[in-house]
Amino acid sequence: MSSRIPLPYSPKVLELFRNPRNLGPLEDADVVEMAGSPACGDMIKLYLKIAHMEDGDYIEKASFESYGCAANIATASIMTELIIGKRLEDAWRISWKDVSNELGGLPPIKYHCSILAVGALKRGIRSYYRRLGIQPGWLPKDLTIEEKQVIEEEKLMERYYRSMASLDANQG
Ligand code: FES
């Protein structure tokens, strides 16, 4: 008998885990961004298609690939639904908490899954403007909580893999 206790996922998380929206790569994406977490080895890849309009840059299409847990799939899925049709400026303001709330909440141990998804989004928006050589007034120079957390987690992951590799080398 398994000793694992099922996590208290909301019905929305379970529904999107079973039937994610906007899953898969976008062939004509303007932005492809990844974010990874060492806490679990999970990754998200986010694709954005941007449309230039007179009043700003809009997210015309968004999709994702997830190599993560149920919460990661659900957060990435709902985030793509939230951002499609939004100006980049408005999508930028979405926080990991907003995404979690849209799902009816996440268990605390799964907060970082939402942070990972929003971190990939913010990273993608930054890299889009960096490539254009533009710094919009609404885009802060300082990293947000989500971006900092993703970098922290990626560093941990790198350290973990390095120590595993040296263990392997020592045993070989
Ligand atoms: Fe790592 Fe969900 S447990 S992304």
C-alpha cells in the first residue's frame, strides 16, 4: 500500500492537469523561454507570439511545454489563458499569486510551480524587449520576486548536478 498522501489540489488544478489548454510548441513564436526548478527537476518552456498594435505589443498566441508536476502543468495552462489577448505591459503585472488564485489556490509546497511559470513569462517579456533594444518605462530594471526565485532554483539545480557528477567520477 502506498504511504503517499494525495495533495489537496483544487478541482481546477485537476481539470487542467488532465486537459491542459495551449499545450505544445508554437511554430511561429517570437519568444521561446525556459525556466527550471531544482527543487524537483521540473522545467517549463513558454512560447509567445507577439502582435504589434498602435497602443502596444499584444500576446496573440501563447503555449507551453511542461516537464513538471500536475501543478506546473495547471499553472502554465491557466497562465497562457490569462495572457492571450493581453498587452505585454498587462501580462507583466500578473504575479504567481494571481495565477494560483485563478486555480482556486495551490498547496503551499506547490507555490514554486506557479513561480516557475510566471518566472518564465517575465523572463520571456524581458528577452523580447532586450532583443529589440527597447526598455519600456513600465518594465522595471530590477528583477521581480519570480525571476529572482527562478534564478536561485536554477543555481541550486546546477550545484546539485555538479555534485552528483563528481560523486559519479569518484566512484568510477
Ligand atoms: Fe516542481 Fe511542481 S513540483 S514544478
